[in-house]
Amino acid sequence: MTHNNLIAAAYSISPTSQKWDGKVESEYYKLLKSIPELKGIEHPFFGELHQFDDNWFLNNIDPNWKVIFTGMPGVMNNLSKNSQFGIASDDPDGRKSAVDFYFKASRAIKKMQEHFGKQLVPSIQIHTSPARKAANSSTASLIESLTEMQAWDWSGTELVIEHCDAYKEDGSSIKGFLTLQEEIDAVIAVNAKSDNKIGFCVNWGRSAIETRSTQGPIQHISTLRELNLLRGLMFSGVAAEDATYGNWQDSHIPPQLNIEDELYDFSASLLGVNEITESLNSCDLDELVFFGAKVSLLPRSSSPEVCAKFNSAVIQLIDCLAKD
């Protein structure tokens, strides 16, 4: 039986990721709805309910899906303009801008759930920017932000920190945000004073990037599970060395798949059947609000059929391994 919390980050492999086309994206969503194992999507928040067209989004999503919001695309967009932006920022203006960004997310979630008249958004993934190579951040600033954010009306949506690779002084970090322990310390402090508990999501690729090891994600999963803080798990791959997807880059290379396609080669991916299985076995899937995949195709495809095919293959693989 398929788990009812298995999702895909449909936007990261969208046929319109380079140029918005509502008609093409509608074809893509129609195909996604035909994947029986898929029970929801990870949805990118840039500042509005949908980056291009709120009404398009409301008319095209499956009202039976779980929709997991992620602030990452909007966070990175804001960081490109202001290196101080982030809920962990020690810069007052940078921290306030990030808190305001997430307040807009709470309003977008409310708009969506009022439209459908039911709870569709169980979680929103938030991120502890800024990057420490360019700005100062701290647990104290994160506590201040989380305390404020936790008090808002989220329409039943849970705040979940998606841990990204932490800052390293050797310059090898990609996101370079807070350490997992700093994030945990902040969440424990905030949760102790509120009934609206904040949890965590492990992104397999980002944990592997931080630790330069396929065991890094397992370590993070185990740490969070022991504290009863693990709410999500997303399988985003990474390659130690690959000409297309880069070396230890957060480029979402798919896991090793048995799909014959002359355009795509995922053999360099460190995420395979064994890694997915070990990660799933390290969790209690019934305790997770969501788990699934975030992959991208390089070179990018503008075909809804191709994008849906790879989404389907990855989701079916995870679903199959989750049953074993």
C-alpha cells in the first residue's frame, strides 16, 4: 500500500522552469496527477502563493494532494539581493525582512486553504539563512524569529526547518547556514514555551554535502529522531564528481535509475537503492508528515512527458523501497 505522505518537488524538474508557460505546466500537472503513488507536491514560495499566477495554481493542483511549502527558492532569491537576509541573521533589517517573507507565506497558505475549504498544507519548510561567509548569524537571532513566527495563525500548518549544509571555514559549503546543533538548540528553546511545535526535515543531498559522506544523512536522521523532531525526509541526490551536475553541488541529481535515455546519465549519483533503503529504515515513516524526492534534469527538458516520467520513476522507486 502506498504511503499517503509521499511527495515530489515537482517544480525542480518542471518543463517550464526556464520560461513560464501555463498551458505546458497544466499538461505536466495532469500527468503528475496520474501517478498513483504521488500523494502531494513540494511547492516553492517566492513571496506570493504562486510565482506567476495564483489562480492558475488553485485551478491546477489536485485538491487531494498534500502541498508542502518550501521557502528555499524565495530565500535564495532574496539572498542574491541582500546577503544579510535570513531568520537567523544578526542584522536587524535582514532578520525582519526574512520574518516578513514568511508572514507572507502564512497569508498565502491561508488563501489556499480558504479556497478549498480544507487543510492542504501540513508543513512549510523554513531555512536558517543567511550564509555565514557573507553575514553574521546566531542561535539567538533564530530563537527571536521562530518565537515571533510560531505565534502567527498558520491555519494548522507546521513549521519545519529543512537543514541545509552548515558553514565551513575552508570555503567548501554551498548554503553555509547554521549547524544542525544550533538549529536544534533554537527549536528546543522555542518549543518549550509553545504548543505549536517546530520540527525538522532532512534533505539527503544537503546533509551529504555538509559531511562529504553518504552517512551524513543517516547521522542527521538519527539525531533528530532521537529528539522526536524529525518530520520530513527529501531525497535529493549529489555527486562527488560529475561534469554535468558538478562536484558536491546542490543540483539535485536524481538517484541511480534504470531508465535508458541517451540524454541523461545519473551513474555519478551517490544516492542509490542502498542509500535510500538505509535512510528509510532509519525512520519511522508513520511519524513523518512527508517524505519524497527533489530531482532535476540536466540538460533541462521542456517536455511535460519527460519531466513526469522521471518524477514517476523516482517516486515509484522510493515507494517500492518504503514497502520492503
